[in-house]
Amino acid sequence: MDAAESNTGGLLEVERLHAGYGPVEVLRGIDLVVGDGEIVVVLGANGAGKTTTMRAVSGMIPRTGAVRLAGDDVTEASPDAIVRAGVAHVPQGRGTFTDLTVEDNLRVGAYVRNDDPSGDIARWLDVFPRLKNRRTQKAGSLSGGEQQMLAIARALMSRPRLLLCDEPSLGLAPILVEDMFRTLAELNQQSKTAILLVEQNANLAMEIAHRVYLLETGSIVASGQADAMLHDDAVRKAYWGY
């Protein structure tokens, strides 16, 4: 799962982003860029502001600063408008519709489209064969790993230009985590879908990433090419603990 050369075309550009919850400011003026076809990972300890970053980018919480998608300012846009602009968000905790079947969850993911989604349903069921075997089952009956697969497949049904993935490995067995990252890397390579990834599993995330941002108490404290940061002794000791 080697990362390809980075592309800094600026599909997503975030400048001076501030966001939080009520009077509590979590993000303190962060800047980040995701280029066309890039995988960018945001790493940091619990409470650093990683999930808040994803929620702010997708319009789920109030924010100030600038958020641009392919040059268009979407800072004031609603979450629905941001989805229609080409951003899909896989939230932490999966967020599947537990009372709907696997297939119906996928159809919900295509709500912004005006065409027949059947072809893409078949495509993602082929990519995630465990879901194909459970096509008519309610999502609530799936295992944690299967629900995570479904959450990603459902997000991809909107044919996004940018996929936001918040802790996709959370609660999964190691073998499923490796499968998940392999699938994300293949998606990026084959479809050129850009991915902004928040992840605790730093080593696996950096193996598929082009670039990395380190987030600490709401501020970006370091950034760079994934290969270089993975082998930087100072970064490893400070953030990976070895």
C-alpha cells in the first residue's frame, strides 16, 4: 500500500478555520489542503480536535474562516449543500440506518443523484462481498466491521470527489482494519477519489497517505509528506512513542 506522489491541486482548501461547541473553541485557526486524488491523514491524540475538523468541513457545526471546494467558497453552506458539492462524510461510530436493509442504506446514500443507482449498488456490493451476502439484512444486525463497510459504501453512493473518513478502524479487529485501509487505498488509486482521513492507527494511515497533518489542542503543529514523517525520528518519538 505504497502512497503515490502527492498532488496538491487544492480540491479542499481550509484557511484559519475556527470551530467548537457553544462557548468552547476547539479549532484555533487551522489551515489544511487536500489535493485532487490525494489521501491526507490528520493525526493527533484524543481531544486534539480531529472529529471537530471533520464536522466543521462538512458543515455540521458553526465555523469561521474559509472552506473552499474546487475553488468555490462553501464556508456558509449547509451539510446538504456540501454533499451536493461532492463531499461525503463517514462519521465516527458509522451512523448506519439500523432499521433499513443493507441495500436500502445504499439507496439512501444516493439521495442527491437523479439517476438509477442500481449500477453503483452492485459495484459496491462487489467491493464489499460481506455486504453482498447480507444485502437484505437490516444494518443493525451486522457486525461492527460490516457496519463500517456499509457506512463507507453508502457514502460512496453519492459519487463524491472528496471522502471524509473519521476513525474508520475504531473497534475493528486487526485483520478487518488492514482490509479497510487496503480498500481505501484501492478506491483512491482506481477512482482518484480524494480522502481526508482521521485515524488513531498512525502507521497504517501513513502507509496509504500522501501527506500528513499533526493536530494538537486545536492547532496544526506539523505537516509534511507521509514517507518523510513516518521516518522522522523526532516526530516518531513525540507522537508515536518509539
